[in-house]
Amino acid sequence: MKKLFFLFFVFFLSACVSFQVGGDIQKGRLALMYGVPNVALEHFQRAAESNPDYLLDFSIFDEGVWTYVGRAYYAMEKHSEAQKAFERARSRHNQDHLARLYLGLVLGQDGDRQRGLREIEAGLKGLRDWLDDLERNLSEGVYWDPGLHLRKEIHKSLAMIESRDVNWTQLIASGEWLGREFEEEIDESEKQFEDDLGDGDGGGNG
């Protein structure tokens, strides 16, 4: 009986921690999107302390807690701290393509443009391939980038890099735009998916 109670307690505690981490991530995301990165950072750091390996658990898009920590630092123009967080994110989750994109943006702005370009290119190709694979292989793909605006922007930036005629101001602006748009797409795709499920279950009026 004691062992059963202990296992239940461990499970309950784990569930509470997971719920708290998810809550901090969501609060941090809202603060980041509304332009309050210092508030976002507090939530992301608390989540990272509780679960340093956290990946979004409400979306099929892979984005880890350290990418969020880095993005908050990046928005505060604290590039040294941002770089450390993005490096950590990349080492923990190979499919966290936004971590590589933002790492490249930081490196490019801090003078290491050769490595910065490699990271940006890798991040962009990873995001492009993820969108393409999602469209081909999963039913949820229909909810992601239906107007192809993300893929068009990725294609434009990759073409610039491959031409070796890089306008860094334009490339940085494009990368930052993609970061914001992917974040919004996470919520928009989930909302559309849930709306369609509700319609399919006869949830509509009439």
C-alpha cells in the first residue's frame, strides 16, 4: 500500500510540474509576442529550471524551452546570453530549427557572419523541410502555412544566401519575421484544427 501511495504521489507531482511548466511557457509566449521580453524571460527561465528538456507539448512544432529563453534575451538585445541559450537548445533538440535560425542571427550581428550564415541557412532549410514533410505526411499539414507565406519568405532568404549577395539588414529582418510568424502559426493552426474537430462532431448550431 505504501509503495502504491508513493507511486501515485510521484505521478501527481510530475503532473503538477508538467502543468506548471506548460503554464509558464504559455505566459512567456504571450509576453514575448506582446513585446514584453523581460516578463517572458522570467517565465521561460522558471520553466527551464523545472524541465530543461521541455519541448512544446501542445503543438507538433518542435520548439524547446531554451529557444524561448534565447528569444527573450534576443528581444532584449542581450546577444551573449541569447547565444548561450540557443547553443544549449540546439545541442538538446536537433529538430529545433528556430534555435539554429536565431543562433545565426545572433552570430551574424556580432561579427561572425560566416558561421552565422551557415546556421541561418541550416535553420531555414530545416523549417522548409519540416513544412514540406508535414504537408506530405500528416493530416495536420493542411493547417500549417496554407497561404505559403512562410515558405515564400524562406525561399527568398535562401536564394539570397545562395547567390552570395547577402543584404544582412534584409536577412536579419526576414529571420525575425519568420520567428514571429512561426510562433503565431502554432496558435493559429491549433485553433483551426480544433474548430474543424468541433464542426465534425456536430458542434455547430443548426
